[in-house]
Amino acid sequence: MSEFGPSPTSRSRLYEINLDQTTIARKNPNVEHEREVAIYDILESNEFKPVGRDDGPYRLQLSIADDRLAMTIGNEVAENVDTQHFSLQPFKKIVKDYFLICDSYYAAIRSAPPSKIQAIDISRRSLHDEGSKLLVERLEGKIEMDFDTARRLFTLICALHWKG
């Protein structure tokens, strides 16, 4: 891996991400755009693989059932080489707080002095890091990923919750 992320030929990466249309409702165009951007950012640079496997690159299918996120991982040969489920409940407060601070940030951009915008942005980044660390903890021993990938995946989880 280079200092700029895994190479496009790396086996420890995601090459495709799909959202299950039966369990993840389509939202308004703004929400759909945020989801597409989050997926694009992950695919642009990521380090991801199920623990104990070396048969990537991988495709990821996300679905939600009973307040649990299901991550079905496949590769170029098989639809499902691993499936991980985890509760979204521990993320709810962080996601809610993250949305509130983002709203404050966007409101501040219009009228607040740069020092206030910077303070809000520091809080926003801190919450984003907290959610990313929680994601890494929840997937420990199941999925290996670098922190930048966890940050991008947390962004996608937020986009899945965004009402628009």
C-alpha cells in the first residue's frame, strides 16, 4: 500500500458498494446525492477486508433489519463470503448529535465569525471521529479497515439515517 491508500490492484479493498433497496428506503434527491458521494469517497480510497480472508477485492451490500446493519461481503467470485450484523443503537446518539452540530455549522457559515465556525467544525470533527472509532470497535475481530475507511463508512451510516 502506498502512502496515498491501497493501490487499485490491492486485494484488501472494496470495489463496489450497494444499498439494499428493499430495506433502505430511497429518500429525496439531496439524501440520495449524499449517499452517492459517501459511497464514491469510500471506493476512491479504502482499506477493507474480513478478518482471516485474503480473497478480495470485495463488494459490500448494506441492508437494515430490526435496527441492525447487515454487511454482506462478496468478492469477484462469490456473492457472499462473509456477513456481519451489528446494532445501530449505539450509533443513534452520535448520529443525532452529529446532525445537530452539522446544522449549527451550516448556519454559522452564513453569518458567524471565523472563530465560531472553526470551534463548531472542531466539535463536528470530534463527533465524526467518535463515530468512526465506535465503528472500528464494533467490527473488531470481524473486519479490518484503516481509520480513514472507518470515517468514510461512518459518513455513509450517517447518510443512511439522514431524513433530508
